[in-house]
Amino acid sequence: MAEPEQDLKPHATPSSSQGEGWGEGDFLDEDVTTTEAEERISVATAGQLMWWRFRKHRLAMVSAVVLIIFYLVVIFAPFLAYVDPELSEAQRSLMPPQPVHLFREGRFEPHVYAVKGARDPKTFKRVYVTDPNTVIPLRFFVKGFPYKLLGVIPSDIHLLGVEGVPVEEALFILGTDLNGRDLWSRLMFATQMSLTIGLAAVAISLFLGVLLGGISGYFSGTVDTLIQRVIEILRSLPTIPLWMGLAAALPGSWPVQRVYLAITIIISLLGWTELARVVRGRFLTLREEDFITAAELAGCSRMRIIFRHMVPSFLSHIIAATTLAIPAMIISETSLSFLGLGLRPPAISWGVLLEQAQNIQALAISPWLLLPAIPVILAVLAFNFVGDGLRDAADPYG
Amino acid sequence: MNDQRTPLLSVRDLKTYFFQDEGTVKAVDGASFDVARGQTLGIVGESGCGKSVTARSILRIVEAPGRIVGGQILWYDAKGQPTDLTQLDPDGHQMRSLRGREIGLIFQEPMTSFSPVHTVGNQIIEAIRLHMGVSKAEARRRAIEALRQVGIPQPERRIDDYAFQLSGGLRQRAMIAVALSCDPRLLIADEPTTALDVTTQAQILDLLRELQQQRGMAIMLITHNLGVVAEMCDDVVVMYLGRVVEVGSVDAIFHQAKHPYTRALLRSIPAITTPPRVKLHTITGSIPHPYNRPSGCPFHPRCPERLRGLCEVAEPALRAVGNGQSVSCFLYENRA
Amino acid sequence: MLAYILRRLILALITVIAISILSFVIIQLPPGDFITSYIASMSAGGGTVSEAEVEALREQYGLDQPITVQYLKWVSQIVQGNFGMALEWNRPVKDVIGDRLTLTVIISLAAVIFTWAVALPIGIYSAVKRYSIGDYIFTFIGFIGLAIPGFMLALIVLYVGFRYFNANVGGLFSPEYAEAPWSWAKFQDLLAHLPIPAVVLGLSGTAQMIRIMRSNLLDELRKPYVMTARARGLTEMRVILKYPVRVAMNPFISTIGYLLPYIVSGSIIVSLVLSLPTVGPLLLKALIAQDMFLAGTIILLLGVMTVIGTFISDLLLMWVDPRIRLERR
Ligand SMILES: Nc1ncnc2c1ncn2[C@@H]1O[C@H](COP(=O)(O)OP(=O)(O)OP(=O)(O)O)[C@@H](O)[C@H]1O
Ligand SMILES: [Mg+2]
């Protein structure tokens, strides 16, 4: 082509210096008008932007509320339980959930009816009969078994209690298990255990993921390739058999706390790969952006960009990925404990509770033993939705 | 425009908007122009001014959330009967028999314009069989012929290649072969040479010109490159923010540009006489955010000659200023 | 192309080695060597082990030598097809595992087929009709599928089957075929029992695959070649099925590398609940009895099986994707 050419594209360089080749008829060097909305967007930090986008995600907002409730249960589990979760009594084995009545004679007065156990003379099975003549009123904020809130604050106040009789003999909101332990109270403690183990495992995973993903993204080259291969290999392994093998190798004599720790580590050992992948990817883009900003901007404004926009965006991706990793951890713990290879009694977790629902005979007679499945599903769903919302908010185009 | 030339395509006040959560992008906002039979129309303008969306609107392949919200696209058939394309069902038989048959399309990126998992031949044969109703063997023969015509060596072998096996220049030639395989009356070329090196660019443009002369088809050439426009086009449309700001013959645009935006564009081309290491002219400011178009004349915030109190409030209409040239600017309102 | 196969083969080999090391670690983890536990469990079962037999075993596995030698001896035994003895059964591991491994393969395959058959059309639908009511419904169901762990779904299915259909939906064979030798009738019986385990096993993977297919396809739908295909005058349906769907299929196929381990994993635990005669219940029993030798072997075999499956899918991918087939990298 004869003519030299010039693309129209790179026009948008706002230049303040009046260079040489500016002839007559120069354009007025006036600022481009921006509307207020634009102004708002352009000065918002990455965190604010993320929050605005997250708020639009309705399901994620609802799920966030659900999660908050779950963690309130974690904190106040002993307060919400009304019976010592270990209190067993063969006389109360496998009692069905008991309906709670809210009104009596037109007035709000929550109460339950007394339940009597008896042995069926023909089948020798225990049967429970409700006695509608004996009304037991429910009371709130009553004294019960002593506990320490968060392990420090001693208290013996519980949300629920009954009047007149010992609570363990009268109240069975969700029924009892094979050993006659109160399912509601156990569920509260199980929630505490399962949700904290999820967090702990994810924390270890996160540490491994950030460390290895960071190294991988920072160094590139051989180290990167090596770590990537390791991740690829780990991801191509069937994890449950490995977990089972590792968990089964834990000595049976270990105390609850040590098993808890070991299980957490086992779960997180195989769960860090996805986090490492995300961290590495972010690291690579971060480097890229860093390079561009360095070329384009000078001095302090660059630091400002890094700290106000890039670090938060980096963090927000990590937070989203972490949130999405938690449900997998919860499911792993539940599955292992369900098999009897994870946490073992006297620890109480969702999986430990579900272990009793393992066979069809138990399930057929006492289907309420399956109830702990509901919080598992709810928590996993909520974490997934929140994680999804966070990811969309962090990266609407990714 | 010149009355003797019969139009092939006439776009009237076309509006294509994208309705997004964040706001509405008025990608094309009242564009009007004509493509005459057998002529080449150039469309120029800054990035994002709506050139590609205009092309897609004509073919009715604007993707959701985009929609044509107003205006007409009149297509004149061989007998000179107009059809308003905006009224057709985009997936209906009538519209589809225009696409690929009467109107061909070439894209900027020859690499991604071909499916990565189908051979080039597969995609040409598909078009030929669809529109010409010929047998498979005949379609293949015609496809090879089409590849030969666009100057691809050994077309019998190349036809079974995948796009990633071809060089950039060959790929773009293959793209032209697909677009021209059914002998369309209008070829829309959306930045056909941007991704190519300078020599290949020149070859592709020569090829287009040659094919145009052989077949007498019209070309709508979208480009950033004013040099290409000067070389290829009969008429030029200058777009800014979804609107047509100036239309005229190549001569008129290059020598008597009226609109301040057109003049600024022309000044930003380095001439052969420009001394080295002199800063090229740039247009002050940047293109406004697509959600927030300026009121009045869309160019007024960047315009050096704006008339205060007028340009911010009122929108100038496209007016003929003689010599087949039209401009939308208040500076010329009273003279028209 | 050859380089591609070679690369994949090497990676598969490395993976197998990694698995073998992990399995060996698991075998070694409990205190004492496995011969000790072998003797212990033999005598607990009333049997006796002669001094000479113990010596022969120690010699065979090099138990008095450094751990690396032990590992190598173990591997070489396995490579020769000698998987050792299963303590509790006092039979060669090979005999104990045999059929069960085949059934694990069959069930996993059935689950993969179910997953694909369901995820593909729904993923396409959700991408093409993005943000439609159908898309939201499928996304929501997908999330629920994702949130219910396999064993829990199995429990629910079991309960529903028992409660509302009065049928035991567990097992892979009717009682009359359970112990029978293989025959055409037994095979048909197996086919009739397969759907429930396949669905239970495949559901959460299906949910993931729907999301993968949806986002792959959404990416592809934005590409220029879709636009040029439209510009050729094809119907919208044909455009989508012939081009972007076909292209999005490739990453979809390659995800089997992650899907397969997931399903094999799940099959272990689902088999326990649904009492399927796969290696799952065997593994659990071995682990609880601390028969680490059997457990380690099962873990190794499961891993190898997964690697082979993934390698086959890599070859499949090469076959369908000309970019891999033709590019010399
Ligand atoms: N699918 C879409 N969704 C939303 N907005 C879109 C879409 N496609 C185009 N736009 C918007 O429409 C406007 C015009 O785009 P168009 O692609 O027509 O520009 P163009 O003039 O062809 O630019 P270029 O020279 O860069 O190709 C842009 O602001 C763009 O952001
Ligand atoms: Mg464009």
C-alpha cells in the first residue's frame, strides 16, 4: 500500500503536555464530561464494587443469611441444646420426634404431651404412647446442664426447658437415637463440630494452596511445571479410598482431639489443589497487570492502584474459591465419619449422627435418624451459592 | 447522493441497542446510509462507534441482549423491489436465503472466523449446498473452484485443511472464498485486513477489487484505515457513537471534509511529508462511556468548534450540503 | 500426535507410580509390619503359621531390608500379578477382588454414561436459553444434586424404595443370580439393576458437568465462527449443534480426567449403602480389620483403573480434536 497508515484506535491517550506537532485548530483541551454515576464507579474500590455486585445476587444473599444462622448455632450450640448430648438411657431408645403445640385454649402457651414407654407384649419392641392428659408446658431461658460458652464463659441457661419434670424425660423435639440420646441436642453439637472442622480444613488447604500456588505462579519455569504436574496427579486420584486408607491407619487409642486434628489434615491434604490453581492463575494475571500499570503510571499512584484495586481483587478471588472449597470439606468429613473411619464417638458430628442411619432396617423403623442430612444439604448449598455469588462479584466476566 | 445510481441497500435511521443490567448500550443510534449497486462504501469511525453492530444488524444476526429497536433496512432485489429486513424473522426462510446467498460477510479475525474442528472445505461446501441445491460432489467441485479464484495454491488439497493449518493470508482468502461462494450481490467486509501484515493486506485488497470487477458486486468495507478507504472506496460514511456524522464521495471527504470529527480524523493520519519524530495529532478526550451518551450532538464534548448553548442541547440532523455530501453539524445548518 | 500420546503416557505412568507409593505408605502406616498382623489374625482365626512360612514371606517382601527395597519388592510382586493374601479370607487377594473389580468398572462406566447423557443436552439447553426459567430450574436442581453427598442420596433412595415401593433397591443382582456363574441371564439381571446405582452415583457429577458444559458453550457462543456460520444462512439450531456444541464437547470430554476419579471415589461409599458387590465394601472391611495389605492393593488397583480410564479419554480426545491430532508441538 502506498499511503502510510494510522489506526484510529489509540486515540484515547489523554495528554496534558502540549507537544510539538500541534497545528492551528487544535481541539480545546477540556475535560470530558463524566456523569455522576460514572464518577461513582470510577472511584469505588474493588471491595465496594464487589459488594455492590454481590448484593444483586439474591440467592447468595439469602444463603449468606443461612450461613450466619449456622455459625450462630456453632457459637451457641450448648445454649440451644437442652439436654447433655451424651446422656443416654435405654428406656428412651429410638423415640420418634414429638410434636410441639403452640396454643392451648386459644392462648399462646407452647407445650408438649407426656410420652410413656412400654414394651409390646407380643413383639417385645418398645413402643411409645402419648398421654394427652398430661400437659407439659415449655419454658424459655431455663437452667439446665452446665456448660462453657465458647469454652470460656460458664453458664447453665438454655433456650428451652420444661416445667415440672426433668427435661430429658419430657422433651424430644427430634426424637432420640438408638442409645436414647436426644437428637436435637446432639444435632446442635454436631453442627458445631462439622462446621468448624470444615473451616479448619479449609484453612490448612488455603495455606498449602497459597504457598504452592504462589510459588508456582511467582517462579514459573521448572518449579511451576513440577507443581502443576503434582496437582494434576493429585486431581486424577480417587480421593475417598485414599482418605479411608489414611484415616483407618490412625491408631484407635487416640483421643478425640487428636483424631479431629488428624482428620482435618487428611481432608485438607488432598483438597488444596483447586485453591492452588486459582492462586496461581491470579498471580499470573497480577504480574501481567503489575507490568502494565508500571509502564503506564508513575510513582505513588501505582502503589495506590496496587493496594486499592489489585490486592482486593486478588483477595476476593481467593475468598470466593475458599468458600467454594468448604462444602467439599464438609462432605468429606461427613462421608468418612459416616463410614466409621472419620471422627469417632464420643465426638459428635453430622457424619457420626448419620452413621446410625446406615442400614435399611434402622431407617425403616426410625426414619428421623436421617434428619441430620438436612443441615448437611443446607450448609453445602448455602456455601455453594455464597461462593458462586462471591465469584461472580469478584470477576463478572470470568 | 447521486440519483442515477440505483441503491442495493438503504439503511434508514437504524437503531440497535443492547439491553444490559447495567444500562442500555445504544450501539447504533440512528444511522442512515445507502450502498449502491456495484460500488464500494467505506465505513470509518473510532473503535466502538457501532460499525460491526451495523453490519450484524443488516444480516439480522445481532445477538441477545441486542435488538434492532427502530429504523429500516431496505434491501432491493434484482428487480428493484425493496424488502425491509427489520420486519423479517431473523431465523426465517427469507432472511436466511439472503444470508450467505445475497449478502456475504468477512470478519476481521480470520483465525477465529473458522470453526477449529471443521475443515475449511466443510464450511464452504455447507454454504454452497445450502443455497445452490447441488449435489455433494458438485458442491465440492465448486468449493475448490472458489478457493482457486481467491488465489489459494493447490486448492484440491487445501480444501481438507483446518483453518489453523493455513497462514493468516491464506485463511483470509479462504474466508473470502466462503463469503463469495454463492456469488452474493453485497459483500460486507468488517476490517478484513486488520490482522494481516502490510504486504498481505495489499494482496487481499487487490483480490477484493479484482473479484468485485469480475462479479459486479457491491462492497461495504468497514475499516479503521483511512489509507484503505482512499484506495478502495467510492463513498465514505463516517460514524461517531452510533450515528452517521458525515457521508460523501471519497474525494469530498478527503478534500472538503465538513464535520469537525472527520477533519480531526484526517489530521491524525501522518502524511508522507510529515517530518519524522513529530507528534501525531490526536483527538482530545476519549470516547464517552457507552451507557452515558452526551446530550445533543454526541461529539460536542470533544469538539473544538462547538457552538455553546446549541450543540449541548440539540441534535443536528444529517443534511445534504451539495456535491453528494451530507453532514450532521450545526455549523452547516444555515447553509444547507 | 505421537508426542501427545507419549506425553500422556508418561504422565499416566508417573501417576501410577505416585499411587503405588501412596498405597505402600498406607500399607506401612500401622505399627508393626504386615506379616506381624498376618500372623496375629491367622492365629486369632484359629489357624497357624509355620516359622518357615513366616520366614519365606519376610524374605519375599524383604522386610528386614530398607524401606525402598521393600517398596521395590512389593511393586515387582504386584507387576508379576502376585497380589498377596487376604488375611480375613485366607485367600489370594486376586481371587477376593476379581469379580468385584469388574463390577466396579461396570458401575463406574454406567455412571459416566448416565452423567454424559443427561448433562450434555441440559448443558446445551441452559447455555442457549441462558437466564430462561428452564435454565434457572436446571441450575437449581444441579446445585441440589451437588449438595447431596452420594451416600446420602443412596440412603434416601433406599428409604423411599422401601417405604413407598416396598422394594429393596439395593444390590446388583436378584438373589437367584448373586452366586451363580456368569451367564446371559445373569448379565441381563445386572443390566436391570444398574440404573439406580448409576443414577445415584452419577447425580452430583452430572450437576458439575452441566455447569461445565454450560460455561464452555457460553464461551464458544461468543466466538466469531458462530457469527460467520449464522452469516452463511444456516438455521439457528443447525448453527449451534454443528459448531459451538461440537467445539465445547472437547473440553467436556477431557473433564473425564476429573469425573472418573470422582465417580470411582463415590462408588466406594455408595456401594456400602446400596450393598453393591464392588470393591467398596471389601475395602472398608479390610480397613476395619486392619488388613492393610488388601486395602493397599485395592487402593492401588482403583487408582490404576482411573488412570487407564483417563488415558483412554485422552486418546478419545485426540481422535475428536483435530487441533491435537494435527498440531506438532
Ligand atoms: N454483545 C454485545 N453486548 C453488549 N454490548 C455490545 C455487544 N456488542 C457490541 N456492543 C457495544 O456496542 C458498541 C459498538 O460496538 P461495535 O463492535 O459495533 O464497534 P466497532 O465500531 O465495530 O468497533 P471496532 O472498531 O473496535 O470493531 C460498543 O460500545 C460495544 O460495547
Ligand atoms: Mg468491529
